[in-house]
Amino acid sequence: MTQLRMPAINQVVLSGRLVQDPEYKVMDNGVSRLSARIAVNRPYRDRNDQWQEETSFFTIVLWQRAAELFAERLRKGVP
């Protein structure tokens, strides 16, 4: 059987809003780090064909230049 080759990098796109102000810090080694939580809503139809909405929460972490840039722009409630 031939082996399936998978890419080494996964990409995920999430669209939501920040649920709290992000936490920005510079680590002891000088690397910038920003962590935040986002809420993502997903509409779906249940077994009775009624629309429902489910909210999932994700922690995101940005490093180095991205962390520095977004630390200035991101606040609670921002999409």
C-alpha cells in the first residue's frame, strides 16, 4: 500500500471576538508573546430542523512581531 503524504503544517481559520483583553509579555529571552481567548459561534440545524447556535472558546498565542503588532490593536470585544 502506498503511503499518504501529509503536509507538515496545519492551518485553521477562526472568526470570532475576543472575550477578554489579551495578555502581552516579553519573555526572559526577549521574545514577545501575546495570548488571548476568542469566542466563535457556529450555527447548525438540530434533529428537529431547528436552528441552534453553539459557542466554542479558543486560546490563541502570537509570537514575536505579530504579538507586538496585535498587542497595540486588540481589546475585549474586537472581532
